[in-house]
Amino acid sequence: MDIPTSFQEKIRNCFGKPGEEWLQSLESNVNHMAEVWGLTLKSPVTNLSYNYVMNVMDKNNHPYILKMGLPGFDFENESRTLQLYNGQGCAKLMKADLERGAMLLESLQPGTMLCTETDETVVVQQFCRVWKQIRRPLPEDADFPTVLHWASAFSKYQSNYPKNNGPIPNEWVMMAAEFLNEIRQTTTENRLLHGDLHHENILFSNERGWLAIDPKGVVGDPYFDVVSFMINHLFKNPDPENLLKLRVDLISELLQMDCVKLLKAAISMSTLYACWAVEDNDPYWKETYQCAKWFNKFLIEN
């Protein structure tokens, strides 16, 4: 079975010993699920991240996606989120074996990513359409992480750089945390959020149009659920600042969002992403932090 070296290194770096053990059992678990669910294994997808994802066929030659991840809360959380979406605005969850970290998902054909669309206005329009389709109220018995849980990265960052000698000034991190708490405390609609809704997680289906995949499943104000899209595929553009401003304006208009609140949410979340990237030694923290600074510039000018 083809398990790319880069994927294995990512799993080891992220999960340590549990990740190594999971990699060692991955092939046998994939073969087990193929036998139990009556699947023929094809090829893995080309953009593996933290799960092993394969194209498969059932006994009737219908295509599906087999997704294998480390068993645990995050994988179960994604499965619960997919169940609540129930195929509305999102790829359908067909079956799951949470003990083995396995999900069988609808295969979106041709599965073209939203980043292949070249008209930026169309891209934002389709993002907003999917964003609206997957809005969900929280079930009464919901047990999902919250944006506040994610925000613990702010205090962790500051504790890692108590002398304010980190790449992002602690004063900036404090401002981002204050904006996040302001929105959290004043929100009127905590909802189930996708948590990672960007160009690569919106695919085209000939039968059903543009649909979301790979939800994180997190509770918070819906304003927080647009930021990962706004800062994605930005620096490939010759004028990233103006492209970011266009996205802010279009999303504010199409989703009828208050621009000041949107920019505060964007500052808080992009700074949070940058703090995560610094912790992971990801060089893209610089671009993400630059987005946060542009959002703040837009807020001052608003």
C-alpha cells in the first residue's frame, strides 16, 4: 500500500509514538475495513494531510472515499459533525467505525477544488452558498469543542515568550484574545461551525454542486467560520492586500455581516492560526500574521 514518506513524517511529528503505532497498523486496518465493507481499494488522494484518504469502489462499482484517522476525540467529533450535516451542503457520511478510526464517505465527482475557479467573485459567492447550507444549531446534548478551547493557544503563546521575545508581539496576541472574547460574550447565536472551511475543503459534484468536506466541528459565533477562507490562496495574487479587502467586502455584503465585527473576528482567528503555526515551526506564520495586520488596518480605516 502506498503511504507517502511525507505523510508518515507529518504523522510522526504531530502525534509522536501514537502516530507511529497508528502508521504501523494502517495497512492492516485499511484491509480490514475493505473486507468488512466490501470495498476495492484504489489510490490515495494526492493531498493527504493528517488522515489517510483513499479512493475505493463498492461491490456495485460505485465510488466512495475511505478515510482513516487516529481514533480519538477529533475523529469522533468529525463523524458527529458529518452526521448532523446529513449531506446538506456537505459530503455524506455513509458508515463509520470509530474504534478503528474509519469513515466511508460519499465520493464527489469530479471533486474539483474551489481554488481552481479563477473568477474571485464567483469563488466568494460559492463559498457563501456552502457556508449558508451548513449552518446548524447546536443539539441540546452537544459535546463539541468551542472556539474558547482553541483560544487557549493565546495564553500558551504568551507563556512560551514571557519576555515578549516571540515573533508576534504579546500585545498583539492580547488584543486578538480580547476581540475573540468580546465576540464570544456578545454573540446571540453560538452554532456548530465547520472550523476549517476554505478552498480545498469545498469540492464540486456534478450531481450536487459545491459541497464542504472535512469539518472540524467547533462551537462558536458564525463570524469565526469565514476567516480560514479569507486568508487562503492570498499570496499567490500579485496584490494580496487588495484581494483580502475584496473578500472582506464581498462576504460582509453577501452574508449580511457587520463589517466591524467581521474584522475583529478575522484579527482574532488569523492571529490564533499564526500562533499555532509558530508553535509548529510552520514558516507560513508570517503570511498569516500579515493578514491579521491587514485586517487591523481595515478596521482602523472602517
